[in-house]
Amino acid sequence: MTTNLSRRKRLRWVLYITFLLFAVLLIRIAFIQFVQGEELQAMAYQQQSLDRNITPKRGGIYDATGKVELAISASVETVTVNPVNIPEEQKEKVAKKLAEIFELDYEATLKKVKKRSSIETIAKRVDKAKTDTLRVWMEENNIKTGINIDEDTKRYYPFNNLASQIIGFCGSDNQGLEGLESYYEENLKGESGKIVRVSDARGGEIEDEAEQYIPAVDGDSLVLTIDATIQGIVEKYLKLGCIDNACTDGGSVIIMNPNNGDIMAMANYPDYNLNDPYSSNTEELAENWETMSSTDKTKAMQQAWRNKSISDTYEPGSVFKIITASAALEEGITTTDKEGEFNCTGGIEIAGVRIKCWRYYRPHGSQSLREALMNSCNPVFIGLGQKMGVSTYYSYLNKFGFLDKTHIDLLGEAKGIFLAEKKVGPVELATISFGQRFEITPIQMVTAISAIANGGEYVKPRVVKAIIDGKTGEKQEIAIEKKGRVVSKETAEGILSMLESVVAEGTGKNGGVQGYAIGGKTGTSEDGVDTNRYIASFLAVAPVTDPQLVMLVVLYNPTGEGGHGGGGVAAPIASQILSEVLPYLKVNQDYQDQVEVVETIEVPELRELTLKEAEKQAKEIGLELDYTLTEGEERSKEEITIKEQTPKPGIKVNKGSKIQIEI
């Protein structure tokens, strides 16, 4: 009896243990299936497949015409290897050939070929000529597996330096690093594709298993507001102006359409080569480049990439008197032409501090507001600021956009630097009223004046006006953004009339263009306090009868013989630019009887010609070619062929103009 009970007890324990083990097994299976299922499936897929990425074609970047491509993704190829599929006895042979064709270190290449992994990258974005050489070698040596040649893309900028700080460039993995390339990265980059092949447990290829091809989706393309021809004109004269006036810190020019916010051109000098962004960008740097530390090189490159037009602040000087005049007119404190309304005695005393007029030694005397703006008389605008008071004046600073960023679609925008309103006393208000002791960005200045040029409305600036879908090709226009009225139409018209007088009879005479009614204002300010460094600027509205553009020229620390006054050094650059841009835009002339006949020439077709042939043809009709030979270029002009040109054939330009070419 005892034996039977003992046997039953043991049997019961066996059943309990069996049940427990079965339950644990079920729980484990359930855990693997429902908790770890996706992860393990992914791991199995990774072990059993050889994935090779297909880089999508990055979206193009076009100028405002939609015809000139400023950034192109050229077709290239990437070479990878599957080490497990290369027989051991062939590894050294394969590594040697790959290193030879792609100019790589043999030992490093051999290490990749011998590595125990499913895939290794040998060379990225190489020209098809080199991969064709590899294909021939593989065929001759009957190598059909283990080496992969896949399509890829490489970013290329046909016009090298043109609009460099706007466009930006891409990194080694085709990702945008600067400018629009970075700001619109999500649009431009597209979606990667794949080539998938199933492998065995060791990572080897399985016969009769076809590759699965998942195509890449091309990125969206951008249509800019930048006109390549206008940009080229601006860059040409800005460079000449900075060199002629020995501007130690370069310069900036912005041209904006006041009616829709389109930035037609935005240039900074010095610029840099988008196809070689990591090298020196000036002759001075080139001379010292090899001896510079890596830290100094990095600083120099970052400075070259920096878009001063939006990222650097400056003291605007007398150009800012336009803002004070606009606010005063809008508040009804003054009128444009009340004779003898103001009297300049050479200075004005504010809270015990005497602030001089720039012409204190020969005071302007009795003046109207128009005459005060023409003479750029400091005391008049100080007085207007005092009459308005801090609160009212700051409300206009806000309306004109100086207390915030413009939110232009570019990276790195700064905003104005002003004292907090509650900290502004009579002296601080006085200096602000004539444009000193605060800082703004060039884009803020040109946007504010555009609000006057278009009749009184603030319009947000932009550099991209449309996006073309990479999948469908559908073009999506980007809406113009207006942010409300700043001043009345009557005030705006009064300011434009006075700006025309500044150019016709006042300090801005050097900014005039024969045949056109140009409005403008000069500016000269010190770069900091007691630094003996100056900023010269000129603001132009053209034509004032029907404003099509607002332009700001800023020169940083001009040290040449022409001095540092805005009227003397910045205004002439504006005149040169406008004399080519206005005819190009087909803007009607205002004064036909004053027009000096300038011979125009139709741009010929130069593409596919040799450089020698093109230079000869251009010279015969009175044009010049603007190009840069690559350092170390040994080919003769008979061997170099022109790939692209700006302006395009058929466009009429003034005799003596330069045609930018890509070689």
C-alpha cells in the first residue's frame, strides 16, 4: 500500500514538472513570437539579404527663369564588394585591381576585401569611365559575383562661385550642409532605393535568386527668385568695387522686388567655389594656406560660407533717416516741402549732450524735410525722433520689421540689435533717429524700404518661389506673404519723391542712371565706437515712378583713395549695376530726351565652341568673356570647350559687357 502511494506521488510530481516545463515553453514561444518577433525577423532578413542602397537623384536648383540650372546632380557610380562571395585565392588580385583603378591604398582595400562582412564600400561617386574599366576587367577574369557597381549621383555647380552663399553645397554623403542645400534638405534629398539579394547563412549568394530592385525617388527641384543674369551683374560690380575701394571686410548687395518679396540677387564678396568649398577663396589665403593651422583654415572657410547679407549686422547710418522721415510723415509731425520748417545750426543739444551735424563746420541753415533728406542733416531727424517719442518710434521699428527677423528662407539669419525700449533715453533716441548706435542686417534694411517702394505694405522676402515635385513633376508655387500696412500710400509716395531729389540734387548724385528716375539715400557709419573703421552704403529704388526693385549696396571698411563715404564709394557701384539691370528687365526709361544712346549687342551662341574661338568672336562684337581656369590647367585654349554661358544666346546686353562661361 505504501509503495503504491509513493509511486502515485512520484507520478504526480512528474506530471507537475512536465506541465510546468510545457507552460514555460509556451510562454517562451509566445514571447519570441509576439514580443521579439519583429526584431528577430529583421535580424534574419539582415543576415539573409545583401542590401545595396541606391542614392536618389538630388533635386535641381534653377534660377528665376526656370531654364538656368544652378545645381545639378550628375550620374556617377559607387563600387561595393561582398567579401564572402570573393574566393579566398582571388582576394589579393581583386584588391590590387580595385586599388589601381580607383587610386586607393592597397592595404586598406585588401583589408575590406578580406573582412568578414556582407558588404563593404570601395569607392563612392566615381566617373563611369573608371567603372567601365572595372567592368572590362571583371569580364576578362570571369568575375561575376562579389563586386557590385551601382548607380549614384554627384552634386555639381555649373557656375562655380555664382550665388555661392545662397545655394550652399553638399557633403560627402550628398546631404546639404550650407545655404539652400541645407535649408531645403528634406525637399531636395529624395528617397533612397535598394537592390536586395537573398543570401545563405554564411552570407553567400544563392543561385537562381533574382535581385529585387526598389527604385530611388528623385528629390524635389527648387525654382529660385534669383535671376542668374542679374546675379552675375551684381557679383561683377561688387567684386570690382571692393577691390577698387580696398574693402578689407568685403561687401554685400541685395536686389529685391518690392511688390512680391522676390530676392532677384544677393551677393557677398568674397565668395567661394561651390565645387571646391574646402579650399582657400582669396589670393591672400592661398598664399598662406599650407602653413595655416586646421583651426584657422576652418574659421576661414566658415567665414567664406557665411552669408553676410542675412547673418551679419551693421550700423546703417544715414540710410535709416528714411525710416525716421516715414514715421514722422505718417504721424503728421511734418510735411515734405514746408519751406524753412527746420534750421540747422551745426548741431543740436539733447539732455545736455551736443550732437553735431556731419557738416557742423558749415551748417545747412533753413530747410524743408526734402532738403534735410537731400543734405542728410542729422539735427533735423534727431528733432523728429524727439517729437515722436520712444514709444511711437519703437512702434514703427516693429512695423518695419527691425525688431524681428524677416524669416527669409535661408539659414543663419540674425536680427537687429536695439536697446530695450524701456532703456532708451533722449540721447539714445537721438542717435537711433539718424541711424547710429544700433545694428541691423542688410536684408532687414532692404525689406523695410521695399514696404515704402510698394506703397506701404510689408512683404516677406524669399529666395524660392516654386517647388517641382520629384515624383510627379507638378510645380507648386509658393505664396507671397504680406504682413500688413506699415505706412499709407501718401506717405510712401512722399518718401519716394524725396529720395528722387536725393539722387537728382543731393548727396546721392553718384547713384543716378541716365534716362531713369532713381531714388536713393547714402549712408556712412563707424563700425563700432572709435575703431576708425567705416561702413559705406547706398540704398536705391528704381524707378521711383513705378518701383521694380530696391537695392542696397554695403561696403565694409573701404580704405582706398576714394574714402569711406557712401555717396563716394557705394553709390557708383549701384549706378553701374542699375545701368545694366534696368535695361535687362526692360524697364521703361523716364527721360527719353536725356538718354545717352548705348549700343546693345545680341549675345551669340558660344556653347560647344573652343575657348579660343569664343574669345575671338566675343572680341569682334565688343563683348568680353568671364571665366576661371582650374589651377594647374594645362590644356590650351584650342582644347577647352565651352559648356554653358550666361546670359543665354539672343539676350541683348550693353557693348563691353562680360559673358560668364562654364568650361
